[in-house]
Amino acid sequence: MNVLIVGLGSIAKKHIVALGSLSLDFKIFALRSSVKADQFENVINVFNLEDESLIFDFAIISNPTHLHYQFIELLTTKSIPLFIEKPVVHNLDKVDELLRLVSDKQLTTYVACNLRFHPCLLYLKNKLDSEVLRINELNVYCGSYLPDWRSGQEFRKSYSANSAMGGGVHLDLFHELDYVTWLFGFPNASHSVTRNVSSLTIDAADYANYILQYETFTASVVLNYYRRKPKREIEIVFEDRIWTVDLINNTIKDSNGLLLFEATNFNVLETYKSQLDYFINCLRNNKKPMNSIQESIPVLKICLKNEK
């Protein structure tokens, strides 16, 4: 199996480790822009895709978000299945053209939202699908401190802090909108606020707040870059109980503190292996993956609703 990687940053390295943990016979190629580019162990550098001897089973697009479109377009013309780091693109300028390209080629795509493979969310998904649970309110919160994200790098120079590069907390933490729509369905209406007025003084949005209206309940999704003590939780207010899903400590508890579920010895890095294994099995079995570009774009439209 030949795998092409576009973009060799921190996320790509997680995918490389995940590939290595699977029982596969594969070669990893990286598309590089310069012959002076660093050489990574067990990764073959390539500098163009015109060599007809290079045949790829799929490609991982993990470069900065503002570069996604041009490479999705290029690889789509070559009919290479795509595993794309979320979000698909950083604005809505060409999404209709993108959807047309993918549809015309009937291309297999998967937008990589690895938290769908978090055991707490899988447990919750099974409960919601198999039981009738009346929800009155949903509150989702994800906050952490951007300067701590990438050690040794000036955070204001990272793509996360720069809107032109596809940065912003709403795009970086796209996971929350993705798993809310995956678990609870697509809302009937949405409203949002994105701002960058915190003490971080960065160019991109450092706060986002989404209100999603469902038929029988309302969901609130709050995201930020400036919380020093990380918190990533889902609070579900049912008719007769309250559950708190802690995605950092990997637990689900009720309002009395009773432990309903715990993923012991779990590391979120395991989700990278799980989603690659899932995607590769879809390719092998000629099965359409969940969360294709076509499915992810409507969520992106909610994410970017107030952006020009």
C-alpha cells in the first residue's frame, strides 16, 4: 500500500506513527516543495506527481488549512482517495466547486475528526442510538491555552493564531461541532459569535460560541484558546438526569458523581490509529466512509456562518 502525505507537521507525524502501528505492508511518500526539505525516517520524499510510476492507494492532506483546497483539487483530478484533516477548507469561497469536483469523480473522501473514535463518544453514540432519552439541554465546552499547544514555537506565529492561514479556535476545535451533529443530528437553526478580544492579542478568533436549535432542545457550544486549565466536557441535561462527559479524563458521570463509564488507560493518540484503520478498511471493502466532504461541508457552514 502506497500512502501519500501532503504536509509533514505535527498532525502528519501522528498519522505516520498510527500507520506504523497497523499490521500493513505500506510505503509512505511525502510531497515536498523543495529538494532541501528534511528527510524523515521511512518516508520517501517526492517533488511532483507527474511520475506515472507513482501510484497511491490514498493521500493524507495534513498541511495548513488554507492550502487544502489546491491539493484536494489536484489529487481529485488524479482520482486518489482522500483522508483530509479537519476542517476541509478555511472558507466557503469555492465549496460548491469542490463538491462538484468530488462528485464528478465519485471520489472516496473522509474528513478526519478523530474524536469520533473516542471511547466516551462511542459509548454515548450507542446509548443515544439504542435508547429513547429525552434531552432538554446540551452544553459543550472546550477551552485550553494556545501558548501551551506547541512547545518551542512562538504561538503568535503558528497557523492557529493567523486567520489568513486558516487559524482560529472555531476551525482548530471543529471537532466539537462535528461530534455534536454526529451524535445529536443536524440542527434546525444556528447562531454564532466569534471574537478575538482576549489577552492573547492574536489575529484569529480566540473565542467562539454557537447556539444550535433542535426541535426539543437547545445546544450551546463554547470554544476558546485562553483557558489555562484545559477543559473539554459535554453536559447533557436529560428529563430525569444529567450526564457529564469528560473527554480529558475519559469518564462519564451522572449529577450524583456516579461513574457511568470510564476508558481506563486510554490515550487520545489511539484515535488516530482507529480512524486510519477504519478508513483503510472502507477502501479495501469498497465501502463509503462516514464524514465525507459532502457530509462535513454543512457543518463547516455552521462553523463559518458569520464570516465573510
